[in-house]
Amino acid sequence: MSTHVSLKEAERKAFRTAFQDGLWDIFIGCVILQFAIAPLLSRRLGDFWSSAVFLPFWALAFLATWLVRKYVVRPRVGVVKFGASRKTRLIRFNVVMLVLNLVAFILGILAALTFGAVPGWTYPIGFGLIILVGFSVAAYFLNFTRLYIYGALTGLSPLVGEWLYVVMKAPHHGFPITFGATAGIMILTGLALLFRLLRDYPIPTYEPTSEKEIG
């Protein structure tokens, strides 16, 4: 009995497999790693530069991701071009993420202006909710289900960090511990997926067919 798969379902599955090489997991983990390392640099560099110093690092991480995908992953799994419906979904995703980033930016300014005037738990709760919503929206539009888990881990990181700070006197509000663990989970997951892909999908070799085999 043959199984008939609609073109839309096949495209959806192909879209999901685009995230199975682990490269996005590694890149997102590298971005989250900033929240673990930046607090350690803030005393020497200040709050602004302790974060801004990571911009070149992110650029190198993105470039490395692009190069590995182009020269290592694509020769093994090929390239998929998506139809109009999937492209429309990506456009909606970009619009929603732009709005969320603007909201996060405005809330960040308000938090800076009212710093010390509201209870200490307000900041980690708000920060965690923004992260959770952002990751969940990306997971929904991109069919990237691991982002739900990453969103939960990242969203809980400031809350758990604040608990470690209040209860166990962890330095820097526990960020180096919680965000470091979260980033480590993402990067290790990505590396495991990448190594599995390299193992299961070797580069195809094309050997010329001999005249005897043709005959």
C-alpha cells in the first residue's frame, strides 16, 4: 500500500529538517552564553561594554555557522526551496519578532529608569516572560520544537539565578550559573545533532560507470 503525502506536509517536514543539523542550537547557545559571561566583565568594563564586547563574537559565530552549513551540511543533505505559503509564514515571523523586540527594548528602558523603585523579583520575572514568549513564537512559526524547551530553560534562568542570589548568595544574581548551564545544554545538543548528521549523511561519491557495467 502506497502512502500519499501532500505537498504541503512534505514541505513542512522539509522545513523542520532544516533545524536538525544542530547549527542553530549552537549559535543560540553562544548568544545565551553572553548572559553568563557579561556579569563577570561588568566590574572592569561597565554594563554597556561588557555586553557590547560580544558583538564581534556573535558575528564570528554566525559566520562560522553559515560556512559550516554551506560547505559541510549542504553537500550532504542538499538545499530545499520553499513555496509561497512558507515564505509568508517567515515574513509573519519576522514582523512578530520585530514587534516583540521593540516591546522588549521599551521595557528595558523603563526598567533602567525605575531601577530600585520596584521589587527585585519584578525584573527577573519580566525578563523571563519576554524570553519565553520570544522563543515560543519562534518555535511556532518555524516548527522548531526544541525552542519551546530552550525558551523554558532560558526563561527560568533569571528566576533561578535570583533565587540562588537571595538564598545562597550566588554572585551576579546567579546569572553565570543558570545561563551558563542553559547555554551549555544548547551547545552540547547542537554538537550532538551535528555529529549525528555527519555520521548518517556522508558526502555522496559519484564513481564513473565502466563500459562493462553499461553493457
